[in-house]
Amino acid sequence: MQDTRGLLLAVEHPPLRRAGLEILQANLGYLCNQRCTHCHVNAGPHRTELMDAETVDLLLEVIERRQVQTLDLTGGAPELNPHFRSLVRRARALGVHVIDRCNLTVLLEPGQEDCAEFLADQGVHIVASLPCYIEENVDGQRGAGVYNRSIEGLQRLNRLGYGLGQDAELQLDLVYNPQGPHLPPPQDELQRDYQVQLRERFGIRFNRLLTITNLPIARFGAVLLAQGQFHSYMDLLREAHVPANLAGVMCRTTVSVDYRGYLYDCDFNQMLNMPMGDAGTGNETATGRHLNDLLEDEFRGAPIAVAGHCYACSAGQGSSCGGALDAAA
């Protein structure tokens, strides 16, 4: 698979510095029951990298020491990590807001039949991937049969009380990714389309739709290179750059943690091997900072490692793990 890392490091991006730590986004491993074409972590059924119990303990120690408000769990499919449920229970016992970035179909996997009930019992905020409300588009991006299984997963969550209104205790958000080298459409307009289509066709309700721009890295980056679209996509991102979006990008208040406990300014930098503290040098041998370091310092004011892919977060309406930046504002 062709790698876009060198091309991205050659692109300058406006400098950024960290603010206060609010969110720990922990990647529990690359094991997943799906293998999506846009996946920026190259996750799949044959990956074996998983966060171990010792690192989970250290993660919780940091949360308590730093009084972290939100624990955002990603993968792969985070639910497939054998320590997932213990981590969720212990974090919720500390009063932490827990987000599970769920691909929906994992809720139907053997051994996960009670996972939806567990998430509801723990009051976990679910952010669920559904890159389109049209079956052909979803299956084309995520694999045959994924759409219907995703709909079944959403219906199961609705029956448990998820997504039934803005004041509902159990929050269910959906995530949209473009199907190709394009910026997402306006988030509010697309959310209304999703709400109408899913409610009328399947009786499904959810709280918010989050639009996330595809970054030119990993599988998606390799596809762009193979199809000769990498440079035109980078031009699109740079031309759509909105300087005001830089104030709200997720890397300013979020620390991304890989399955080994190493720290990155965001999940995308993690996949590009740009460790926190690298400050954009592109040193492939750098191991960077670890959770142990975060016990001593939250690195407020530290420079953020940036490169060309960062324009995906500042382009247009902006993009973060919480959706469009101007919509959030």
C-alpha cells in the first residue's frame, strides 16, 4: 500500500499549540470485524494489536490525576478489546463521560450480543458510523451486508432508549464520511436528510449527525495515489482552509493514546507516526511521550505536530471527531 506520509510532511500548515487537556482519546487496538476503504487506522479482522491491562490501568490513573472530563474510545472496534468493559465501568465510576466509537455491526457479532445492553446500563455515549443512508454507498465503502446490519444495530439501540430526543439520557450520534475526495456537505442540512430517511424508512431516531472529512492517509491516501487524485485533493483542502477553524480543532484539547500508551496530538498523527512532542519534524524513529509523562504534565502550550493532512480539519466548515467546527460553534 502506497504511503502519503512523506508527501504530507512536505506541506506546511499554520502552527498550533495545545490548550488545556479535556479529552483522552484512547485507541484500544486495530482489531475490527470490518475492513472499510476509508479507515485511517487500517483496522481489520486479522489485526492483533490490542491495549493490554497494564496500559488500561495507567490510562485510568491519568484520567484521575488529570481530572479528564471525557474518555473517547476508538479502534478498530473498541468493543473487541477484552478489557473494554472493565475500562468503561471503572471510568464511569470516576464520573467520566465515556464515548464509544461504534461501527454498529459489532453489536451483532458472536459474543457481543449483550454489548448494546451493557453500553446502555453504563450510560455510554455512542458515536456510530453510518457513512450514508443509502445501502449501495454504505456497502461499497464498508462491505456487503454492512448497511442492513447497521440498521439492525441502530434499531436495537433505539429499543434500549438511545437517541430518542435531545434530553434523552442515552445519546446516539451518527458519523458521515464522504464517499470520495470531496468535502462533506453542510452538517445541519445533511442531518435533516438523515433524520427524514431513517425515520420514514426504518423508524430510527438519533441525536446528531457528525460530518468528518476523509484524511489523505492510510487506505484512503493510498487510493488517492493509485487513482492520481492525491494532489488535486490536497489542493481542494488547502483552497478551502478557513483560519478561524484553527481555534476549535480537536488537537488543542485532546490527547490521542495508542494501544501501547504512547501519546499523539490526534488519532491521525498516530497513524502517520508523528508523536506528540515531534513538532512536525517527521522523525520516524521518535517514540514521543507516554502516558507516564502525562501523569506529570498536561503539556499546555506545547507545539502541536502539523503537516499537510491537517488542512482536512480546517477546510470548509471544519472537521473534528465532534463533527463540523462551525456547526459546533
